[in-house]
Amino acid sequence: MTTIGLIREGKIPADSRVALTPAQCKWIRQNHPQIRVIVQTSAIRCFTDKEYLLAGVEIKEEMRECDILLGIKEIPTDMLIENKTYLFFSHTKKLQPYNQKLLKKIIEKNITLIDYECLEHEDGARIIGFGFFAGIVGAHNGMMSYGKRTGAYNLERVNGGKNLQHLIHTYFGLKLPNIKIAVTGSGRVAHGVLEIMNLMGINEVEPEDYLVKNYTYPVYVHLKAGNLYTHKITKNYSRTDFHENPTDYKCNFLPYTFQTDILMNGIYWEQKIPQLFENIDLKNEGFRIKTIADITDDMGGSVPCNLGDSTIANPVYGVNKNTFEKTEPYLQNSVDIMAVGNLPNELPKDASRYFGEQLIKHVFTDLFSGEENRLINNATIVKKGKLNKGYEYMEEYARVV
């Protein structure tokens, strides 16, 4: 029998999401008797200990008897248990400096780390994640922020409601001004944003029309990578070549900054990929964007004026367009930035149900097969204390003092 444990989230600010809901644990118990589930007691989880107990799940504090431990966010190093297999979002594959010590400690403790972010289909598409709900909440927060800046309409906070269904009901009767919104990306985040655009009755228009036309109703344009990037010489876009040679490409977003009121950014970004615009562009009198919901949330990334995370409690800050310094939101000579790193935590029960469904559907069979397989091996950054094949580029990063 294999014992899996749902660990208590330890990262601050606290996250209430979980990899498996009580109902999903009950389903596993009934359909996979060879798998035992233990839940670590938690006062912050969106599902209570009592709900798990009622589903027939064991609640414990000590998790050393578990073979596989499931979390969500990065695990504080003092909570790691040696010689175990962990699944969580480690945020290390891009060599993020703030998680170097975490990776080093994982190696020192002879741990196997399987990163949810690295679970991919053969074509490279991610299998599992919270991106859809990040897009849902991020789009709502972006629209809320623009309403507060302009006074044209009023939207309440997401976490003022109980669930996604309640949030949708708040859009009934919503009257929006004639705004133009640019949505970037093509993954789960973008799909979540598009869901909100449609629920709010915002009309989609083509890029060529968006750049030259004015409208008497709210519109959005959906810009995928092929719309945003072209090769500097050939003027074409190839997805494979772009990800292998991103410095050979330029970004074509700048004209949209003159026609856009709200930017909903869901584009994938890493260090060598061109930014959507430069900070200096904020000084241009024609720069029209007032609100940026940077849902992918890379500090100084595709949105250069992302100065770091905001919080669920205070999701929006301003950036002065002349000094590029952080300010209070909604000031006259600023652009407002929504850059919350744990957006799905505003709808934790809905997000957890969705995540657990994907985990059971796409990962469980391979995870518990007892055999080597492509999916799990490719997502294993560290195997029993050693960097796995494909992650050798992290060797120097893992040597942090």
C-alpha cells in the first residue's frame, strides 16, 4: 500500500488551497484501496479537518509515515522531511533566486521533487495547474481596479463572495463603458480571462480592427504569441524556434499601448523573451493603458513596471509614469498594477476541486504505477537528492551558499 499525505501549507502569506478535496479523497479510498490518504491537520485550509473526517480520511499532525506528500506552494525548508517524494509548485525551474535555498535543502535531504509545473503532455502543454482560476480572479480584479480608478462602475472583491457561481451573479446588470481591453496569452490563464470577458458581455474584435477603430461598446482583443512576436529577419513566427531562440524575435505590442485601456496579461515569460513594452514607453503621451492585471506576475518581466507582488488584501498599487516608483493606486500620473501571486486563493474551494480533478485524471495512474514513465520522470527535478536528467542546467543554481 502507498500512503499519500496532504500537507499543511507553510508559506506566508498563508494559502488555503489543497491538492485533493474531501470528496476526492473519499473517491480515492473507494476506487483505489491500495492508496491510503492522510491529511495533516490545518486551521487555514479551505476545507476543514472535520470535512475530511466525515469523508473517512485520517487526520494527523505527523506525516513521516507517508510515502508521497502533496502540497501547493513552496515548502519552508524546516518542514521538509528527508527521503520523501514531494509534489508541489517549487518555482525553481526558471532559476528563481528566492528559492535557491529550498532546492539545496531538497537535495541535502535526499528528497525526490516532482514539480506540478513540469507535468506536460508530449507537445509541451502543461497538464495541471491553477491557471484558469488565476485568469478568472485576475480578470475580475483588473476590471474592479479600472472601475475604482474611473468611477464608471463598481465591482466588489472576489473573496467577498462564496464561490465562482456567486461571483458570476455579481455581473448581472453590469453596465460597462466603451473600454478597450487587450488579453495576452493562450494557456489556462488566458482562458480564465476570456471566460470573464464573455460573462461580462465584452465583445471580441480582430487585432487589425482593434488598432484602428473606436467602438460604442466594450471590446477586447485576444493576442496570442503569434500576434505578439515576429522574427527580426524573416518577420514570421515559429513556436518551436521562438522558445529555442527568443532573442531572435521582437515584440509587436507597442501599438496596442496607444489603443488599450486595460491590459490583461497572461503571456508566458522567461528571461530572454522580449518584454511587451519598456518602462520608458510609459512617458509617451499616447500611452493609454490605465490598468494592468499582470496575472502571470513576473517581477520586471513581460510587464516591466511590475515592481513585485501585491497581496490579496491590497491587490493594486500604482507606478509613477515618470519616476517608475511605486505609489498608491489610482493617482493621476500613474498606471495601476494588479500583481497578486496567489490569485486562485480567492476562490480556493473551486480552484482546489478543479486541480484535484486534473491530478486524479491525468497523473495518478502514472504516479502509482510503480514503473518508470515519461510523464513523471520529466517532471522530476530532483530524484533521491540528485538533479534529474534534463535539469543539469540547475547545478550551479543548486550550489547556493
